[in-house]
Amino acid sequence: MEKLATLPTESYTVGQPFTEGATCAPNGDVFFVDQNSSKILRWSVADHKLSVFMHPSGYANGMSFDAHGNLIACADERNELWSISITETETIPYPKKVNPDVGERPTGATITLPKHTVILEGHYDGKPLNGPNDVWIQPDGSIFFTDFFWPREWWTPGRGEEQDMQTVYYLSPDRKTLTRAIPEFLSTKGQPARPNGIVGTPDGKTLYVADLGGRETWSFAVQPDGSLTDKKLVCSFGSDGMTLDNQGNLYLSVYGRTPGVTVVNVKSGQQIGFIPVPEAPANMCFGGPNHDTLYITARTGFYSIPTNVKGANKVK
């Protein structure tokens, strides 16, 4: 295990830095967020350096690359999904904050940022979503994301939970139709789930979803219309974020007395490994030129460890 970076506490950081949303670019670089500072960061595998890719970033959380090399991010501040270019920029008025009492104060000037497009404004059935949290892109360009209610200081004051459940949503390939992929998501105890981490298989046929509240992870069969069927319990671990290797093993950020990443065989549901991490991990992804290094976001830190497997999913 190597600690690659410790994120600084800035004057505008809400509390302490919180690293999340790790995902791998086509060239092997790793992008992740310091959500509490509204930053997206980029780790260059070529020169072993960390840089700020986008700030402010709409308090981005979970992220994933699509087949065109665009970064899809859950922009938590305004309850949106963004498509962000990693090659183009735009000069825009400094984004007006939803809660001006939190974070940086807009100056009224312009700012140059990576070019981004809002592909989903955060409403379903006429009501605000709970808060898009983590996202997965299917091979056909459709999008699954978890809608997890966790109040944030940067939200509009008084914003509450208006949806009648926390579940997984499906955005069609043309990004025009939003549906609930799971009409009712319950734990084995019959309690409403709190879906968080999400990852799919390269063939687009299976989706794994973690119920962080119920401390369980489930597999679903993906149907052509985006609905999720054939619900099966994979293991009795929940997870904030997760990834998948090329042998079909899940990597889960499991909280406990000893922080680390738990590795689970999806066929047996058994834990087959544990990777200790100095700080409690939130998310992870495989990256690097050969896709055989596990990168881990853990509170204020960013870590890596070489592996003898490769990530299952790689953007080409």
C-alpha cells in the first residue's frame, strides 16, 4: 500500500476533505473527488502527480467514464448528472451557489472550467431526487445511478427527502427517459434499502448494488428496458463504493473496527481477501496503463496497491 496524497483542508472545505468517486480514464489516469471541497482531481499515472481537474465541480460525488471518454458525475449540489469533457474547456460566469453561506463565495467574475453538460436535472415524478450518489454507465450508453438521501450543508436550506423511497434509477441511452429500475428495494429484513455503491459487468448483463443501510450487496439481471430483475443476495456486506476485477470478484469499502477493502467472490458470496487501509475507504477503482493497480479513496487520503488481477471494466 502506498499513500499517494493527503488532501489539504482549504478555507472553503466543509469540515475535512473527503475523497470519493474514483474512476479510471481511457489512458489509465484516475479521477476522484474531494467532495467537501467541490473538487475533481486527476492522478496522472505517467508522471505520478496529482492535479485539480475541476473546481468548483458542483460538489461532485460518484463518477464513471462513458464509452466516449466523457466523465459522468453525480453533481450533488443541484441534484444533477453532468457529462464532463476531459479535453475541452469553457469560460462561464462563476457558478452561483445554492447555499451561499457554505464554501467559496462567488466573485461575479468568469471562470474557465472543463466543458460540462447537464444531462439530468434532479427530479422524478415532479419531485426532487434524494441525491444522486454513485453512477454506472452501461455499454449502450444508458446510465444507472443510486439515489441516496444524505443531507449536505451545501444544499438549499430546508431541503428534505421528497421521494417515497431510496432506490436505483435508469436513464435511457438517449438520456431523455428516467425510470425507477427497482420499484421497491428492500433488505432481507424487509426494511427499505439505502442503495449506495454500484458497478456492472462488462457485458452489461449484471448490476451489483450495495445497500449501505442493510449492510448487504445484491446482484440484478439487467433487462433491455433498464429494469432490474432476478434479485439475489451476494453477501452480507454493504458498501459506499465498489469495483469488480476480471475474475468476477467484488471489492467493497466495508466499515468496521479495521478499515480496509473487503474482496468477495460473487459466486460463493464468501470473503476471499482483505486489504487494510490506514483510513476508512469510501471508493476504489482499478487504473494504470495495465489496469492492474487498485486506487483507493479514503477520507483525506488517496492510496494505491498493485494487484495480480486486473479491473473487469476498462474504457477503451
